[in-house]
Amino acid sequence: MADDNVQSFVIGDVEVLRIVEWQAPYAPARDLVPGVGAEVWQGNRETLAPDHWDPGSDRAVVALQTWVLRSGGRTVLVDTGVGNGRERPGNPLFHRRQGDVLPGNLAAAGVRPQDVDLVVNTHIHGDHVGWNTHDVDGSWVPAFPHATYLLPAADDHHFGPDGGYGGGIRPDDELVYEDSIAPVHRSGQAVLWDEEHRVDEHLTLESAPGHTPGSSVLRVASRGERAVFVGDLLHSPVQLLHPECSSCFCLDPGQAAASRRRVLERAADDRELVIPAHFGGSGVVEVRRRGTSFGLGLGRWAA
């Protein structure tokens, strides 16, 4: 399956669909990844442009996307994008956003809301949990009525009422939690996990903190093929060249850098395909060691 918003490939016996909600130049490149200078972007122009960097505006290109995995007879969603009609005054791009890219493309792929068995939120940020819920008669309710929602416990505590909604630093954190996370708790569909969680014979969640306290990666292994969905450990391919540099959105940049290096080293050693949450282009990376950093092995979608 392939159109402007949906591509598919397989990892052993696991089918993967990529549904792109939005992709465009977003933040000034050096603001998105502080510490990576203009010479790095310019020096890798042929690789980065146009899918990861717009040289004309000097803005990093990012994508908002959801991954659909069919594994062991179950349908699993990995991250659910921004959603519709959310109050996000701290982010004008997402504020009261409208569109049905995810529901529409799920339907086109033959996935009905009631068919989804699991929803994995790699972390609790508004661009990863938005379609967890939808508005029914003025109330936010789970969009996938039969699904279990797997939430990292550390993020649930930090961004929920017990943690003061992220310490009250960003007003949007409370809004995100109350419209996209609290409803799945009230419905009894939320399952919290910590450190490691085995989803099925092919899928395993592992903690990779730093971007947020509970940030995680999802490993896929089937018939000798491997991949790892790394969430927001990577926002741009320049972080492969400079894995010590975290994004401006990371709550603990040093911890995020340590998690990133650990995950990338394993990916290089085990030949895991790396699949970040926000990469444009093919959306995948084939990681190779290059001294103390990693090469820009940006992959293509498999047939």
C-alpha cells in the first residue's frame, strides 16, 4: 500500500503501516537541535535536503505520524499524533487543529477503531497522544473502544495530577493529560508499565528516559529481522552525527543523550532498522558506527 500519507513494509512476520498526519518545515534548524552548528547542516545538505531540512528557510523538516503494526494477530498503534479540536494555546500549529488524516487512512487500510487491540504511546506529549481520544457529545472518550493503552508509568506520574501536570511549567501539559490520557484511565483501558514490557513474541517496550521521564522505545524482532521505534530520541538525522546533542524539547538533555547513544549503539551492532517519530522522507535509518558517532544511512521503504 502506498499513497501520499500511507506506506507499508514488513519486519519478518510484522506488517508496518506508516500514516503521516503532517510534514513540513517546522523549527529553525539550530533551535531544534541546539549545539549542532550551521556548518553541519550545510556540510550534509545533499543528504538532509529536502526531506529533513529546508535550506531556503533554514528550518528542520519534521513529520507527525502514526505507525500501525500487525503482529501476532493483533493490531497495534504506535503514537497517535495531534488529534482534532485540542486546546493547545502554547503551540499555535496544534491549537484547535482539524483534520481526519489518521481515522481516514486507518479506514482506507481496513482498520476500524474497534479493530485496534493496543495503543502504545512512546511518551506523553501532545503530538504523540492526540488521537487516543475523540470528542463525543462534548466529552473526550477513547477513540479505540476495545484497545488497551500502554502508557509509561514515569510519564503518567510526571504529566498527571500526581506530578502537578509536569510541574506546571507548560500549561499545555495539563490540557494534554486531561483530554488524551485521563479519559483512558477513566474507561479502565490504561495499563502503566516501567523499565520493560513484553507486548508479544515480536514486540518489547523498553525505557529510554531523558526526552521525558518515561520516554520509551519499541523493539521489533521477527524471523531474524529487527527494528526499533525510537520515539523522540531523534528529531533530526544531524543527531546521528552528533548524538551528544539533544533537541530543545528534551527535559533532561544529558539523560536523553545517554539513552540515544545506548539505543543507537545496539541498533548498529544488531543491525536494527531505526524508526524515529518525526523523520520525514522514508522515515527510517540504517545506523552504522562512524568513530564516536553514526553515519547518515537514511533508508528506503521495503517493498
